[in-house]
Amino acid sequence: MRSTKASAAVTRLNARDTEYRYSLGMTASGFFYLLRAARGGAPEKISADLTLEEFVEFANKTGPQKKAKVSKLDVAFEKQLGSAKGAK
């Protein structure tokens, strides 16, 4: 089902942003829109009617973003790349 990808994006958004509760709506023509509700408040529509791909992209950009974990090996590799570029 098409809405599985959209609902997974909303689930990730709800995990990132605990201040609001997000949900998705779907129009009769197959477009998606994002709803946001504060604790105890009524949901409000915060997006236009979007295609599936546009909706997933919008949901991924909404709310706080997770910081990418960087390992010590990644830092050392980046440092090594920087010094190699400077040597040329």
C-alpha cells in the first residue's frame, strides 16, 4: 500500500519531535498532507496536498533532525584526507 511509506515517515517524525503529535491525512485524489497537534490541542494542517515522494521529503525535513553519529575512525579518516590534500 502506498501509505506505508508515508506513515513510516510520520512515525520517524513523531520519534524525533516529542513536543507535537503528527499524523497524515489523505485526500480522495491520493494526495497526502501533514497534520500537527500540540498536547491536548486540535490538529492543524501544516502542509499542502503533496504527492507521496514530496510528502516523505517534507516529513523528513520537518522537526528536529537527528545528528549523525561519527566514529573515531571516521574522524581519523577525515583528518587523514585533509592532510593528504594539503600535501599536494
